[in-house]
Amino acid sequence: MATVKSYSTTKGTRYKVRYMKPDGSQGSKSGFTNAESARDFASRIEVRKADGEYVDPPRRPHPRLRARALMARREEVTPQAVRVRKPRLRMAHACRTAVGQQADRRYRDQ
């Protein structure tokens, strides 16, 4: 059974839904602006669980995986996003290259 609780923010009252996942762990989603939409989400979760169609939403991927995904869809990236992320990608590439070179040296020395 899912529960709906209200909480206060600077932008007004928001609602949070807590529910039990099929594996026994607790799931939650917050930020609903009205109680009706929160109850609707809770009932949809319960129906999916009862029908055996519930799929656990994925967690945020590791930053390296996000960078790879970003590079894979370059045509969708704005110039601002590239300016912000490019130094991070360069640093990650430099770190991977340095680690790879150290591993190559160790392998040759054996």
C-alpha cells in the first residue's frame, strides 16, 4: 500500500508518495503539486505491482557513463553544455590515459 504525505517548501505545499517495491525495499517519489496527482501515481504503482508489470526506475548513472552518453549524442548538445563539460571530459580522458600508460609499463616490466 502506498502512502501520500504532504510537506512544505518555499514554493508551497508538495506531496510525496512512498511505496514498497516488489523486492521489499522502499521507493518514493516527491514533488507532486497536488494530492490528486500523488494519489494517482500511487494507484498506478500499485496496479503495476499487482499485474507484475512494475519495473524499478534506473538510478542516475556514474559520471563517466553520463559523459559517454553525452558524447554519443553530440548533435543534441548546446554550445553552453559543451563549454561547461569539455574541461571535465578532458580531465577524465587525461586520467584514463595516464592510468593506462602506467598499466602498460607494469605489464612490459613483468
